Amino acid sequence: MVFFLKRDALLGVIVTNRDLALMNVVKTIFPESTNLLCRFHIDKNVKAKCKTLVGQKNAWDYVMEAWGSLMDCLSEQQFDECLKKFEIACSPWPMFVDYVNQTWVIPHKKRFVKA
């Protein structure tokens, strides 16, 4: 999914999901643009992975609350602090923590956007 503002304007920002092929096309076609990632789609993917990697259904809300706290941080410093808290809170599910870090936080944390 891509949102464009004007047909004839140079695009400064393009918001997509984390479709890697799409992200590569955006980088190629619009090299001067910033490609941000839609938080709605990030949350949707994280929730689906939570359900597969966190076996206890009663723990899903706890894990997703920890994820939400991480995503609601207002500064980079606060993000780093919340990430540590998230990793501690989710330590019983190391595969989930690895997924979040490897898929989202490490490669894309500066691209997260919420409208």
C-alpha cells in the first residue's frame, strides 16, 4: 500500500507496509523520498507473530501491551528505555523478542509512523 499526495509533485515521504519488494521499488523510483512504515500494519504483523510464538493465550494481552508501550515512546532516548523494558517483560518468549528486534527494531525503528 502506497499513499501519494500529488501526481506531479516530487514525493518527500511515502508510507508503506513492510513489503520488502515494494520498499526496494520505492528506493529505486523515488531515491530522494523517505519511506516510512505504517504503524497499523506493523502492529498487525507483530500481533500475528505474537499469537504464533507466545503459546499462552492469556499472555498475549500482556505482550501486546508491552509492545504498545514501546511503540508509544515519544523520543529516541525513551524508546531505548522502553525497548529494554519490553525485552525484560517478554523474556519468557525469546523467539518473539528476536522476531521484534530482527524484523522491526534493528532495521526499521526510525521508519515507524502513526497518523
